[in-house]
Amino acid sequence: MHAAQGHEIAIMRPLGTDIRQQNDSRIAFREPTMTTKPDSLQQWVNEVAELTNPAAIHWCDGSDAEYEDLIKQMLADGTLSELNNESYPNCYLHLSDPNDVARVEHLTFVCTSEEDDAGPNNNWMAPAEAHAKVDALFAGAMQGRTMYVIPYCMGPIDSPFSRCGVEISDSPYVVVNMKLMTRMGTAALARIEREGEGDFVKGLHSTGDLSPDRRMIMHFPEELSIKSIGSGYGGNALLGKKCHALRIASHQARQEGWLAEHMLIVGIENPDGETHYIACALPSACGKTNLAMLIPPDSHADWKVWTLGDDIAWLHLDDEGRLRAINPESGYFGVVPGTNSKTNKNAFDMITHDAIYTNVGRTSNNEPWWEDKQVGEPAYDWQGRDYDASNGPAAHPNSRFTVAACNNPSYSSLAEAPDGVPISAIVFGGRRKELAPLVYQSKDWKHGVLVGAGVASETTAANVGEVGVVRRDPMAMKPFCGYNFADYWAHWLSFDERSDKLPKIFHINWFRQDKQGKFLWPGFGENLRVLRWIIERCEGRVDAIETAIGYLPKSGDIDTTQLDISDATMQALISIDKAQWLEEMSAIGEYLDSYGDRLPAALKAEQQKVVDQLSQA
Ligand code: OXD
Ligand code: MN
């Protein structure tokens, strides 16, 4: 349970140290509706204003009127442009600086007092040095700009598992995105007041001058704070998402005995009306949003799919030892290219109204356009130029939509449930041309932790850097785990002692290709067939073949009716090449060893077990 649950509302002293009294008569104020902010919040706002020197301070209330005002302001100053209001009502386009289109892992730091606590999986800087470096960039950074104070709640506003934060930002684009992505405004501020000072995450953000040379995304997990400057891109700037709900929250979760994970949450309802909830970790831009919103194929028309979340899950053990999940977010910041009525009809429909687009192209009649939209033609590209194929794609490969989750036709009513949903299966996956079968199940929890730790995937455009190279991405958390992976795996392993009702753990790979580069598995809605096997395994209704790497489906157990797929292809998808796997397991072993003494021996033992079995077989 959350430590502050049930506390009385803190009585606050009047705004005695309000910055208005400190001098600057240019500062125009808009008061929040409530005036019982924790001392530490008011004081921090004052300090930030002193450092960054904004022209005005605006406390966000999260209202629709505020959203509309900011949209108008951004239309007037060119930050946004309106899209075709008939076919895309209330949809807007933002074209970012071409140098600012993705997360920047090389400029992202975890600043713990001990370097080892951040681990080899993070860039580290000593907190004092990091503060000094980043504060120098923040000095005067908001001159002439409005400073927005954005209170938000990650998770349902009345959930004991939710956590609040306040982001201070000079970007109105950030404010409107935070309104769509989180429970933002008055209700969050009221919860912050109730919980008192010291309990919320302080996130400071400025777009600065957008120069990559003066861009830094700093995390101070021990102080529950974040400082991000020089980027307006979602994962770098919407601090509730990756920075708070994953990096800071994973650190807190370890201390408090829960998990903050890069996982979608989806409910699968069978024809008898029984629903299983699955939490699935896939690296960025590997189809989490599509899987979370899957539409059952015709062959499974009597199945239903419910979306709880598409990116992040916070998982807690309940009193009976079941793992329950909430989605801390309340909106989607999804990859646009590839979205069409076949790949993700729910998303395709949901982004036809009340959506913000970032870095897509446009048609001549001012509709948004992206590669593989399958309707319309591009007239302008994501840099606002006349479209010319020789300049590359019309939409940036990491162009995004932002929409509130309630726009989604498959949105689950349980997404607002304070105690979340019980998870039947945890699924890890990656983008692998070869090696990893379509699906397999781990032998038990501990082996499942090894399966998660061994995840590798081809890199995508969601991060600045080379695309398509295989890298280790344990639990799809490589860019997001706010502490040493060795300690993280120990934390995962510790759940085994705490419950005998843990979810079963699986691994999927939708991305196997043949020699000509053609995908072997149709993917998208047809993935339900694989989820069905997973659920049947959880229910103990289907047998499997035990191998060294885990349980594989028996041929015929994944339903392929109405699917144009040969037996040979299916067989290739659900079998393993032992020599390749021996190589993979030894690479995993080497990777684990790079964590040195902190690596839990139990994890290495799991790896050794698989190697031994592969060698014997
Ligand atoms: C995201 C990401 O934006 O993982 O969700 O990069
Ligand atoms: Mn993500």
C-alpha cells in the first residue's frame, strides 16, 4: 500500500514566500484553484523561477478550456497547425526541430551517489556534477517564456498504486501532451496536497535552445527528481512517461517491492466471456500499441480484446499473491507510420479526431499522411517541404500521435480500476529475424527471469542512432531501468519467494524472416492465435514440447484455420536450431558476466542449466 494513503490533508501555511514578493513585477501570475500546495512544491517553483527567469508562471488546472487556449496560442505562433477539420476534427500537427525527433539514450543519465547503483546499463554522473552542469543550462533558459507548472498523477487518481509528480516546463506543447497522456491538473494537485511534501516527483524541463550539444536528460532517483533540457521530444520532454513512470519508478519499485515495467497490458476475452490479462514487454517500436489494440481476425470473431495500456505497467502483488497491473498513463504516444485499417484499425480510427500529430507529412487537402497509411498521397513532408521521394519518407519513421486513451474503441473499463487487473501471463519479446521462435514458455519463474534478461532486439528509430542492429534489451528495459540491471534481476527473482501464484512467463517473436527477407508470420490481428495458446497454457489446457530453452507449441496447437501458412513455415516458426541457441546462450552468459559480482548467482545458474541441456541434447 502507498505510504501516504489515509493521511489527512496537510494544513499549509499561506503563500508567504511567494515569488511575487521577491521582486519581478514582469511576472504575470495565474493562481491554481487551490492554495494549499505543499511547502516544498511552492518553494521549488519559486527556486526554479529564480533560476530560469520566466516571463510568466501558469499553474495548470488540466481543464478543457486551458487545453483549448493553449492550442489557440500554438496555432497563432506556428508551433501547431490545424489539420483538415472535417475529416480530422480537433487534430493538430507539430513539426519539431529536425534534430529533435527521438529519445537520446547517449545524453540520458542516472545520477546516483554510487556509480555502481546506476550500473553498466546506464550513463552515470555524480549528482553534484550533474546538477551543476544542467543548472548552468537552465540559468535564464525561460526568459521571455511562460513557465508551466503541471501537476499530474500516474495511475488512476484514487489508486493506492498511483504516484504523482509535478513537471515544470516552458513548452505549451508539453502541457497539451501531458493533458492527453496523464491525469493532469487540479485532481492531481489535490492528491499531492493530501500526500504532503516529499512524496511527489519533481521534473524540470526546458526546451532550451534545442541544440543537441546542450541537451541532457538527468535522473536523480534518490531525490525523486528529473532535469531535462534541450529537447521537446516525447520521451525526453513528457517527464511523466519514461523518466518518471519507468526510470524513477523502477528505482522506487525496487525499494518498495513492486515492478515498474515497459509493458503493454491487454485483456483477452474468450467466447465464454472469461478474460485473461497479459502484460507484454517489447522494445520501442516493436508493435506494443498494435498488440494492445488488436482486432480479432474473422476466424476468432467471437473473441474480444480490451486495452488497458500500450507502454507501461506498474505491477504489485495483492494479498493473495497475485500480480496485479495498473497502467500509469491515460493516453498513447504511438508510432504513426505503418498504422492503417489492417494493421491497427482501432488506432487508425482513434487518431481521426482529437489527436496531436508530431512529424508526419500532409496531403494536399491537409490530412495527415504517413508511410503505409494506404490512403491519400503525400504533398508535404515532415519538415514542411514539398514532398519529394528523394528526400526520404514523408513522415519521420519515429513520427508520433498523442491521444487520450478514452478515444480507443477497445479501451477497457478496468483501466480506471484502483487495484488494477490480475495478470495471467508475462510475455517478453523482441524483433529477431532469426533464432527466436514464434512463442515459447519458460520452465518456471526463475527461468522466466533469464528469458527476460536475455531479450535482444534489432534497434528502431525510437532512439537516435543506428537502426536494425541487434542489441541486448533485457525486459525491453535497457533504456529505462533506473538502476543496476544486476540488482533489477535480483529484484525480479525475489518475487519467486513471495508468491506461488505468479504469472507464467513467455517469449514471442513476430519478426522471423526467410532468406529473402519476407516475414514468416502474418502478425497483427493474427497474433491473437499465439495469445490464445499462451492463455491455454496458463489454464493448463494444452500440452507442449519441453526443450532446453523452454516449452514450445506442439504442431497443430496454434490454430491456423483460414490462415495462408504452410506446415513447413509453421514448423520453422516453432522449432529451434540448437547450434544457434548454444551460441546465443553463451553470448547471454558473457553479457550477464559483464555485471560482475553484483549479478545474482541464481541467474547465472539458470543460464548454465540451459547451456548444459543444449549441450547434452
Ligand atoms: C516510446 C518508446 O515512446 O519506447 O514508448 O520509445
Ligand atoms: Mn515505449
